Amino acid sequence: MTRAVVVEVTEVLVVLRHQKTESSCGTLKEKEFTFFWHGKSAEDRSEHGVGFAVRNTLLSMVEPGDKGSERLMTLRLYISEGPVTLVSAYAPTLTSTAEAKDEFYSNISNIVKNIAPKEQVIILGDFNARVGADHDSWPSCLGHFGIGKINDNGQRLLEFCSYNSLCVTNSFFQTKPQHRVSWCHPRSKHWHQLDLILIRRSNIKLVQITRTYHSADCDTDHSLVCCKIRLQPKKLHKSKQKGKPRMNTTGMHLPEKVEEFAKSLQKALSVEHQHCSAAEKWNHLRDTIQKTALATFGKKTSKNNDWFDAKFSEMSPVIDAKRAALAEYKRSPNEKTLQALRAVRSKVQQTARRCANEYWQQLSDSIQFAAVSGNIRGMYEGIEDSSRPNTEQNSPPQDSQWGSDHRQGQADGQLGGALL
């Protein structure tokens, strides 16, 4: 499960309003988070505002809503199961007019109606409502661990949840009493839970816990309410440009190959390109060298061990001799050709062991010399080369048809036997 962080912010937007322009909405990108906010214009009183703080690693997976107000704002998060609509809400207080409350719940109802029933929706914010703990009256909206008594705003909120099949996640987890409240009344000093997180009742199983953290320093009289939800952000696979083929560098040990490459390169560069910029000349030189090298030395098709590449000039003749002996034995299977094949195969194995030992001895000596001389970079590069995983076996390549032909010869009663 990938850890995704999307924070709903309301009153903390007062800090952002000191940096905003005449617009009533905006975006502010910081080192780790990007803030999307919506509030009132600069001429109005800064008393309402909603927004989101999104971790920068999730910016490619979110899409801010095109419409919003100082009380409601939407954000879509794309996950592997489908999009999730996040709604940041700031409801009117208990002393607000009935018209303001009706307008708020009408707007939020329209937002929920425009979301497909199969899509997930998460509504979070300061609802200024106490929903109480009456699970028997609201079994689909409240859990068994509510707190306090219901008020008028709480009644409105529960009716809205019941009509849209939503539930209050704060009441579904048995936490400590101090972890179920988020705001203290300035006069009565009683604690209440006004900051709520709503989710579809069918998706409550995805919520791991919802609780309050009083130690978070948010410069507000509300405590931080966090909800952990099991979501998997969708991975956006970007097409990668096909890389250039790798060159077979083992042929550089052969003088005839090097001479052929020099002649081919000189011939390809003999054509002069006039009226070209320095960048165009460099690109032409780079591409010509690569094409000529690939045509001369060929592409690298196999992943041999480092010692085999380093000792290719010694391994190549004995391997060719082994293949010639094998071909001669296939043409004329008798005791003489069999002994010749066994001898050349033994020579290949001895040469391979000697080359591998020499390579590792030279690498060990270079690491030791780098350590003694104080060349730390060279020492670690040598250690990295020595600890690199090998993808192939430490034996020279064999003819794929040798095993089957040899077994067939044994079945026919011809000369054979184990050639190891």
C-alpha cells in the first residue's frame, strides 16, 4: 500500500491569504506540498476558506475541480480502482441564518449527485455540527462510538448523510475520549467534535481509523483530525524512448577489426558538411561513430561475465578450436576424433579457469592498490565490479546441438561416452 497524503485545510488558509493576489483562489507550491485554496476576494473579510494540501509526489495523480467557493472545493484523486472525489467543506456556524445553511447543503448535495454512485467520495472539513451518539436512530450514518449530543446543525448533517448513503467515520472507531473531540468551547470549556470526515457507507471497510491529534501545531483553535484510508494511487506509465543498441566491445581486442573500423570511419567522415552549426556537426559525428562501430563490431546480444570479456582474445581461439573439433567428430565419429575433441574441451576448461583466476587476481590487486594509495573512489568502483551479480554461468558457451547429437550417438551404439 502506497502512503498518500492529501490534507484538507480550512482555517489554515488565513496564512496563505497574506500572499495571495486579487483572485479568490490560487495555488501555492512549497518544498513538499502544494496548496490548492479557494476563499473570498481581497476586499472581503477573511473569515471563510477551504483548500487542500497535496504532497508533490501525487500531483500527477490529482485534478483540482474547475468550480469552487469559499465553503466548498473539490479534488479528484486517481487510484487503481478508479477516481476518488475529495470535497473540502466549511459549513455555516450554529448562529448563521437558515438561508445560508440551506444554500450550503444544497450546493454540497449537488456535488454528491454529480458523482457516479460507484465512485468513491470523501467529504472532510469543519461542519460546525454535533452529530451525537444516537446509533439506534441513525444506524446507517453513525457508529457505536459517537460523542456528545446532537444539535440543529447535526440534525441537518445526518439528514444529508442519510439521503446520500454517507456515514461519519469519526464515530466508527473505539478510541480514547480525548481523541474523539477537536474543538473546545471558549466559555464553557467543553470539548466537541465539529471536524468530521464523511464517506460512502459501502466503503467504510476501507477506513482504518479516524482520530484527533491535539499535539499538531496548526495555528488554529481546532485540533487536527486524521483519517487513514486504504487507497492505492494509480501509477501513470510513461512511454520511454527506445534506447540505442549496445556495441559488442569484445571485438576491440582484434587488430583486424580495429583497422576495419578506422577505415570505415574515415570513409564515412570524408564527406564535408558545410553551412552547419556546431551542434549539427557534433550530432553527425556522434551518429556516424556509433553506426560505424555497430556495423563493424556488431550488437551485444549476450551478457557474458566480466572475466570473459576481458580475456576474450585468449578465449576466442580455443573456443574456435573446440568447435572445429566438434564438427570433425560429427563428420567422422571414431576414436581418434573423439580423443581430439576431449583434449580440446579440456584445454578450453583449463584456459577458462586460468583466465577467470587472472581476472579476479588483477581486480583484487587493483582494489588493494587503490586502498593503500588512498584512491577511495577507485577502491569502491573495484568493489562494485567484484560484487556485481553474474547472469550467466562461468563456463564457455557450448554448441546447443552437441548434447542432443551425442545422446543420439549413444542410442545408436556409436562411439561416445561422457566428454567432460
